[in-house]
Amino acid sequence: MENFWKLKVIHFAHQLVKEIYKITVDFPDSEKYGLVSQMRRAAVSVVANLVETTKRKSVKDKINFHNIANGSLEELKYYLVLSVDLEYLKCENGKRLNELCRKIGAMITGLNKSIQ
């Protein structure tokens, strides 16, 4: 198993990706190349950027990739709001996933503080 699994935040972010993939299966076919694609890409980007930090040596690089991950997380949070507003996603599921995003964001902020 790869070293990146040692970071607890990666486990939460990976769970988020799996959940986003599950919920978007039920979105309308018309959103396949729109909202579905954007949500999945943003969720995967969070994990991918966190994984990339595990091989970066400089603090500046690590913080940069953490910030990119946080940006993707914020983007995903908006897509969750939009999905609820468009009635593609139940409000309670949107809130639950938004809370998971918030938790991941707090963990990323904690990582930044710990390496500065």
C-alpha cells in the first residue's frame, strides 16, 4: 500500500469521491457531461492534490497543493448546493456531503498549520 494512505485526510477525501460517484449516477442523463463530470472531477482533484503533496519536499509546494485541494473542495460545495436546488440531490444528502467537505477542509487547514 502506498505511503499517502498514512494521511487521515486522504481516507476522508477518498470516501467523498466514492460518495460523489454514487450520487451522480442518479442525475439526469443530460448532466452526464455537465454537472456530473464537474462534480466528479472536483472531488477527484481534492484527493489527487493531497496525494501529490506526499511526494513534495518543499513546504511551499505542499501548501500550494493543499490550497489547490481546498479550491476544488469549495467548487464541489457549490455543485452540491446547485444539485439540491435543481432537485437532483436530496437536501439531507447535500448537507451530509457538505459537512464531509467542511471536515476535509478543516483537516487540510490543519495540515498547512502543522508544516509552517
